[in-house]
Amino acid sequence: MLQIDGWFYRVCTWIYHFTLLNLLFLISCIPIITIFPATAAAFGVTRQWVKKKEPPIVTTYFRLMKENFRQSMVVGIIIFIIGLLLYGDFRIITNIDSNITIALYMFFCLMTAFYVVVVINVFPLMVNGYYTGKQLLINALKLGLYKFHLTLINLICLYALFFISLKFPFIFLFFFSSIAIFITYWLSEWKFTQLSVENGSKSKQDHDLPAGAVLSK
């Protein structure tokens, strides 16, 4: 059990990995403006884990944070502004007494659904290949709609994890962010794999999407 390849050792190792990544992420988010680069870095580390690699967590995290800093900031700010606009639209709609209120509400609910799909898929794509900002946002939407049941599973898992974290705050401090990011990337990698198979990829070792590619599905 205590051998280096024993189950207890592996469980303790993963607990350490998730805890360390979670603390790194939370500390990196303290300045607030670094939330988006920190998110990209955390996704980059979990990408290595999903691909059966064990890089040095701290050095890899800060290297990826630096590499993705510019693009993650630009895309993150765009996402943040869109989120504010959607929130403002809902506030306005609630104060409108008109026959078209329900139609507007349904329209912006649909826009919010698309927005959520983009948010949970944009960072897995960002660390999986090079895309321009426009390609990144378009592909994030397409990836979220591709095999949509996996996107729903992702959202359900994140909600359940958040609910559990509310009941047990120590989970939020030590595990919530890292596990949520791991689940999200793991499901995204599943989609990358399926896309690679459908596109006739010959490589079975790595399922990276071509740099700058736009998803056709």
C-alpha cells in the first residue's frame, strides 16, 4: 500500500497535486487582474496531467501564465464585458412592461447559454493550440455545442462541486478550482480525441488540434 506504485501513494500524490494547484490559482487571483492568466495556467497544468505527464507544477504553472498572459487577458476582458452587457440587459428587461418582454427574456436566456458554453471551453482551447482571439471565441462555441451532452455533464459536475464546496468550505480552499478545471479539461480532451478520430488523425498519442484550425463540427 505504501509502495511508490501503490494505490495509497497515488491517492496522496493526487491530493497533493490538486491542493498545490488550487492554492497557486487562488494566490495568483488575488490581484484580480491576473484571474484570466491564472486560469489559463491552471488549464495548462491539468492538460499535462490528462496527457499522463507530471511536470513540475510550480515552474510549469508560472511559465504557462507568462506564455498565455496577453491572449488570456484580451479574451478574458472581452468575456467579462459581454457578461456585464448580458447582466445589464436582464436588469433592463425586468423593468420593462411590454408585450415583447417575454420574447426578449427568452432571447437573452439563449444568449446567456451560448455565453456559458464559450466561457467553459475557451481556456481548454487556448492551452491546446494557437488561435487568434476571433478563432478562439468561435471555436469555443463550436466545441461547446459539439457533443453537447458532454457540455451538460460538465455544467452538472461544476454545479455539484460548487454545492458541495458551500457545505464544506475547506473543499473550496484546497480543491474546488483545481478539480473544476481538471473536469472541464478532461471532458474537452475527450472531444478533441473524437474530433481527431473523425478528421482521420493518424496520431494516437496526442490529440492536439492543428494550430489556428477552426472546428467544422
